[in-house]
Amino acid sequence: MGYLRRNIERLEAYTPGEQPPPGSRVVKLNTNENCYPPSPKVLRSLKSFRGESLRRYPDPMSRALCERAAKLYGVPANWVLAGNGSDEHLALIVRAYLEPGRKAACPVPTYSLYRTLARMQDAGLVEIPYDDNYGLPVEKLIRAAAVVTFICSPNNPSATVAPVKDLERLASRVKGILVVDEAYTDFADENAMSLVKKFRNVMVLRTVSKGYSLAGLRLGFAVAHPEVLEGLIKIKDSYNVDAVTSRVGIAALSDQAWKDRNARRIIKSRTKLSKNLERLGFRVWPSQANFLLARPADKKAGRLYRALKDRGILVRYWDRPGLSDKVRITVGTEEENGTLLDALKKLIR
């Protein structure tokens, strides 16, 4: 109709993974949901929820929730900002720091929402290609001199982790804000939370979507020095975390044993699935997440994706440079992984 901003008219929207209708009989290995249920404490908190809490507005700063998260992360409570999934924090970051004439930077391929959000602000974006082993291009990111540098670690879609020593070197020399997006950190051997206390320009993002089996809840946390969070607080929605989410989030964070147990199960299955894929001729990159990036021997990943979908098995595929010969496979239950492998054996034959 001609009313949109020009950059929005040209914008390529972020495309989430396919969500089949409820009740569909599919093996869903395409959106990195945790294959195990959330903590029983979460379900009990929902059942005991009082209607009076829905009549009133929630705490605009979700203080009880942030205090629980702060205790877990080892920081003061005012160093934590809760949000509607860590995606809300990403949106707040670009709104607070980016505009025409300013630029962000990130290594690619990575979470494509970074690109979409930067272009919403009509800001520049420097995309620096990863090498074939997904080593962090620290020096090139420093030279980009961006206002915001996004690092997804473990990276999506490669599942590789950025070593903390590389992130520390980047934080000490980058000119702007370094955002370390740790959505999948519950399945990794190391994380960057310690850098928040060392560097005022570092922000770490966490979520309950993956490790806590709560992708449907929409809850995340930004952890940074209060001076960094101040700008995000100014522009966030007044009540961005509802009362139900806040209470359920506290219950989830209070059951680390449940989350850790499920993470260990997934890591064990991840190792087994990776080895079985390699036996079928796939190249599989070392994973620190709850998914695998895998390249079939014939490199015809698009054809493989469609053949699996025809058999009721969903994996993720992107027809874009650097990814068109690969598929991303969420680690499922032993039964789901077995169904996938049986289908792959038949397709390869």
C-alpha cells in the first residue's frame, strides 16, 4: 500500500522451522526443542496457579524471577533482565544500539534473526564467513568495528562452541557491545558467563527454551552490567513477562537436577547419533548443542530433506550459501533417532 518504510518492504522475514499441526504423526527433528518433558515442578506450579494473579498486572521488572536467575548465574539481581524469550532481548538490543549509519557484525552462517533485526533498523551488518571448522574469526570481527557484535555459542546451525579464551580476546578489543547468545549452553562444556563480570561491554543471553524444555513458554534472560541493561529497560514493554511465565520460570530454574539429567541424556544420544551418521557416510561437525550439522556423502541435502519429509521426518534445511549441502538434525529420543536412522539407511541404499 506504500505506507511501509522502504527497508521493511525489502526485508526478508525470518522464517521459523516448520511447526506441523497439533496431533500430526511426524518425527520432529527440525526446531531443536528438547525431546524430554519439563520438570514436574513446572507442571505443579501451573496447576496451583491462582486466578487472582491473572486479574492484576505482573511485576514490570519480574524481580522474584530475576533474583532466582541471578543466584543461578552468580551475579547481583540488577544484572539480570527477564524477557519474552531471548529473541526479545535481541530485538531490544538492535532498537537500543542500531540505526542508519551504525553497524552490527557477526560470523556466518549463524542465527539468521540477527540479520533480520539489523535490517529492520536499516542498519549495516558485517557478515564474516566462518571457515570450514567454524573457528571464531576474532581479528576480522575486531576490524569490523561494529557497535554490536553477535556471537551465537554454541552456534546455530553448526553446533560448535566459541572458546571462552577467544571471546575474552574479542571482548577486550571490540569497540562496541559483545552479545554472546547462549541459547544452547546447557549442552556445552563451557560458557561465557564469567566475562560479564570482567567486561562492561559483554552481555550474555540465556533461555529456558532448550535445556529446560520450555520453548512454548517464551522466557529468556539478558545478563550484563546495569549500565548496559539500562537502555534496554527504557524501551522494553511495560509488562513484558506475564505472571504465568514468571511463576513457571521460577519453578523451572529451581529444578536444576531435572534439567541437568535431561541434558546428560541428550548428550549421550548426541554422541551415539553422530557416530551412526558418520557410519552412513555423513560428515558431522562436533556438537556442543542438542542438534547436529551433517552433510550427506553426495552433498544433496535438499533432496534428502524432502525425502525424509515425505516419510514423516522433519529436519532443517536452508538453500543458501554455506548450508545448501547440509541438514541440521535435532537430537531426539532414542526411538526418534532410530526412526531417522532406519529411514536414512533405506534412502542411501
